[in-house]
Amino acid sequence: MTTLTTPQTHALRDQLLARKEQLLQELDAVQVAHRERMKSADSAPQDAYATQANQVAQSAVRDAEARRDHDELVAVRAALARIEDGSYGACQDCGADIGLPRLHAFPAALRCIGCQTKAEQAA
């Protein structure tokens, strides 16, 4: 069981909710930009090869950023669900407290530092 106080949990929930909203806005902006690029690509004449290559590279970066934002959004939503079910702040692997400093740094954390280190080394 976690030792977070109610005010600490509420503050972390507010932080998670703010991050969720930011991520949703960023992902929406990516979708709008993608639709605009598709419209302009359909109506624009073919660019030089170098320009096309640059556009492909930029698109790959945008896609990677969108995947990262999506993955973080999934983690944030899961953390909010853990707050609701009362398991927030407990390490999913060992059950120990994740620790307030870690949760302040990364409110969606699933594991304590020790278990996260082990998980990263095993990957």
C-alpha cells in the first residue's frame, strides 16, 4: 500500500490530468497537420528529389514523436486509473512505494527505481 497522502495524490492527479490534456492537444495537432500535408501534397507539383527526401525524414520524426506521445498518453491514463482503484504509488513488480520524488519526476511511473532498473536491464 502506498504512503501518499490525499493532498499528494490530488496534486499528482492534477499533474497527470494536465499532461493528458497537453498530449491530447499535441496528438490532435499532429492529425490536423497530417491532413493539411496530404491536401497540399495532392495539389502540389512533384518537388525535387532532395525536397521529397527531406519531407520523408521530417514525416518520420513527426511519426516517432506522435508514437511517443501516444505511448505516454496510455501511461498517463493507466496512472489515472490506478489513482481511482487505489493502487497508485505502489510498484507493479514488488509492491513497495514508488516514492514521491520519482512520482513528482514521472507521475505515470509503474515501478520503483530498483524494479525499473531491473526491467530496463532485462529489455
